[in-house]
Amino acid sequence: MYKLTYFDITALGEPIRLILTYGKMEFEDNRVTFEEWPMVKLNMPFGQVPVLEHDGKVMNQSLAICRYLAKLTKLDGSSDWENLEIDAAAETISDLRTKIGLFYYEKDSLVKEAKKKEVFEEILPFYLEKIEAQIQKNEGHLACKKLTWADFYLIGILDYVNMMLDVDLAEKYPGIKIIQDKLLDIDDIKNWFDEHPRMERKKE
Amino acid sequence: MYKLTYFDITALGEPIRLILTYGKMEFEDNRVTFEEWPMVKLNMPFGQVPVLEHDGKVMNQSLAICRYLAKLTKLDGSSDWENLEIDAAAETISDLRTKIGLFYYEKDSLVKEAKKKEVFEEILPFYLEKIEAQIQKNEGHLACKKLTWADFYLIGILDYVNMMLDVDLAEKYPGIKIIQDKLLDIDDIKNWFDEHPRMERKKE
């Protein structure tokens, strides 16, 4: 049995939870409160979560964990080049998420305003135009014209990204909506989403 | 034959070049000048390099490319969990490189000074203590107690990281020195280093 340690939010833990759920792999969904975190942090490799434990072994890094579980649940590619394609797609989504985080977590309000402008006027249009074209080329997926862990990674972190941007990217970008709908068509994933809260965007 | 497109520097292109060299895989080492870059950028997926081309296919993301080539050159793990261990190690090194880059590329000089302090007083000691322990546990490697592409990734980006920090991490950290020495013990790698310039640190 696997144990996943993360905060009681979606964000970087959610793609892992979705892949485990898709694979019908039982797991302990260990959610650390922010009060518990300082103590838990001391025992985490590189002081970070998500962390996956199995058979007495402990491993960090969310993309690496997703890739590992994807192989077990057949969400990986069927050739080395396909895996490269999937990895590149997931890492590009992760890059975009990091860039959005640099705006969202900026503490200086003037700098934050400038970064927000850059995110909305440059970064998002640049990435999303290419991502949408990629989804179209891949017939409603991020890579390999089929369901892979890159799709799970995107939809797993989507509400976290939406929360940071205070927009719903699936509403604005039809390719993302298609992937989201495809995942929601999977009963286990639909049930997971019904039973676990998403992150809230600001009330308007 | 593979074609690697990157700038005429080491940085994120170098781990890929080292893995190709280790695997005795012939490749076109396409080095774009900064003058050519604006035009080349338009044809690169997500406007970034390094980019690997093969058989008419084009792929971005340096970690993904390293992982792909590592599989072909037997620098990957011998089980799914070993690959997770290698991926996590390489992604942790990449995280550290990103954090150092956030200081190095900061434009505001006051903010840069504060970030520099954080890098030298918090981030580096925190990461390097854990990385050194990891190298010791893995008998002179980053993962799996054997030579893997994580070692190539670390040593490939090392002089770029050293340049940003203006220190030689291999001098300060014996574990990193051990991995560097092991790579330099490989004739093809030694020759590559002899024939290709490293990035210069500031003259003192």
C-alpha cells in the first residue's frame, strides 16, 4: 500500500491522487495540517511534499512520483519517444505553473502587479496558444493522441492554477475543457471530484 | 542521428551533450548565437531550448530529453522505483538550479542582494547538506548507488551553477567532487571537457 503525504489541498498532490484513483490503487491519503507542517517538514526529503512512501522507501518530487505511478497504471507511453513526449508536456505545464506561482506568491505589491501583467499579457497567451494547438494535434490530449499522465497532471493542478489566476482556464480554453471532460467521464475520477473539494477562487 | 539545438554555452544543454557523448551517439551540436536566437526561437516548441530533433520529430524540456537519452545509453535505473529515485534526484538538482537562477537573473539590485543572502545563508546550506548525505548514502552517486543520468545532470549544469554563484561547489562539497571525478575518469567525458570550454566565473 502507498502512502501519500501532502497538505489538505489539491495543488501538487492532486495529480498523484488522481493517478492512484484511476489505477484503483489503494492509498493512505495523509493530509498534513499547516499546524503540523513544521514538525512533519523535518522528516521530509528536502523539506517538501508531496512525498510518496512504499515498502519503507520514501520519495519526493511530484512529477517523478506521477511518472512512476503512471507506469504502474498504464498511463505512460508505449515507446521511449512517447514517454519523452509525455514528459515534455507535463514539464511544460509544470513550468507554466511555476511562472504563475512567481506572480501569485510575490510579496511586494508593486512587483506583484507587474508580474501579474506579465502573466496575463505575455505568459498565458504565449503558452496557452501553443498548448491549445498541441491538444488539437493530439486529438484532445496533451501527448501521444491518447490518455496519459500528462492529462492527469494538467487537470490535477488546474484548480490550483485557476485559484492563483482567479479565472477558469477550462472556460476560456476549449482544449483544456476537452481534457477535463474526458477525465470526468471516468467514473472513479468523477467520484473523486464529487467527494473532494476543489480550491476556491476569490468571490467576486 | 540526433540534432541538439542550444546556445553556445554549457548550462542546460551540457547534461544532454554529456549523455550523448557517454553513449558514443553521434549528434549535431547545433549552437545558436544570441544574434540568431530571435529567429530560431520562433521555430522552437514553447520558444525554448534545448531542443532535440530526431527522425523529423522535435522535442523540448531538458530533463525529459536527458531521461530519454539515458534510457538509450543505459544510464537509467533497473526498476521503476530506481527510475523514480533518479528522477527525484535530478528534479531536486533542477529545483536548486532554478532557485539560484531567481537570484542571479533578478534585475532590481536591492532585491537581488536580499535573494543572494537567502541563497547563500539558507538555500545552499539546506540543499547541499542533504545532497551530500545522499551522495554518501549512494556510495559516491546521486541515486541507486551507481552511475546514472542524475550524476550527468549535476555535473553537466555544475559550471553554470558555479558561474551564477561565483564559487566552485566541487571545491566546497566533497560529494560533488567525487561525482565530478568519476565522470572525468571516463575517457570520452574527459576528452569532451578538454575540448569544450566551461563557463567562466568572475575574475577576482
